[in-house]
Amino acid sequence: MPEQNNDDDMALVAAEFVRSPQEEAEVQTELEADLATLRRGEIPRKGVFDTIHNFGEERFMEALPEIKKYIISTDERLRYIALHVLTFHYQLPDYARVAMDMMKDDPDQDCRIMAINGLLSLRRNTDDQYALKELATIVRNEEEEEFVRETAYKAMHGIISYDMDEQLRLSIEPFDLAKDVDWELVNSYR
């Protein structure tokens, strides 16, 4: 029996995820209907999160004006998903400033962590000095939650020089702020 080529296997797997033009049209129609329903305020509060997330997954940019509104929601879950879509899915560089504000000021820890990760998504490998200074401030803030400080430190590394293996290592290995932080690096951003 001949060995099957790996490229052929990958092509078959990829083909399973390609939509036909009819399927694309159906998805587009559903997204447009969901957007109209969201605009009318007819989606139950619990369903808004999933709807916004779906807009992001589908890169449905027509929903951008609606999604932007949720950045200031009183519901932390909606602020979280709105920022996630704007920074990860849509990759909108204008939201780096919003992410920096949220990572410092949002009352919810999960939103602050999402803001840090969203900033990393937008500023990866840029050596953005302003972003690094803001992240270093969080790392030094002893009143901030430890996990938020750790996330800020790890994001600093990715903004300076993103290495997927290093980011993975930093995310799975035990981390101790006192022992594992390069304080000379952090303190160089003041």
C-alpha cells in the first residue's frame, strides 16, 4: 500500500473547512439577521456574548459599530468579549489605547487580563515603548492581582520579541514574580 502524502492529507482536512458559495451566503444572511436583532435590542442578555463572539469568529466587520458600544458596558463579560473581538479577531490597531486604559482601570480582573493580551495581540514584535512602559507599571504595582502582573510581564516579552515557544513556556511553567521577573528589564521602562 503506497504511503499517502502529508500535503494531500492537509489539503483534505482544509477542504472540510472551506464553505461553498451557498454556505457562505447562508452564513452572511444569518450574521446580518443577528446584527439586526442586536440593534433592535431583541437578543437576550445572555445571548449577546455569543452573538458578539460569533461576529468576531466570522470577521463580520459590519458589526463593528455595535461591538464598539460594548467596550463601556456595565457587564464585564460584554466588555471582555468586545475587546477580544476588536483586538484578536478584527486586529484593529486603534484599540491598543483602549486596551491600555482597560488594563489599568477596568474593575474586573478578567477584563484587565484580556486587555493585556489584546494589547500583546496588537503590538507583538513592535518594541512599542509606550506599551512597554504601561505594562511595566502594572508589573511593579504590588496592589494589583498577581496573575494580572504576571500576564503584563509575559506580554512585555512578546511586545519586545514575540516567540511562540517562549510564550508557551511562560504560560505553562510555574511563575514567581519575586524570582522569575527580570526587574532590571521592567525598571528600564519608567
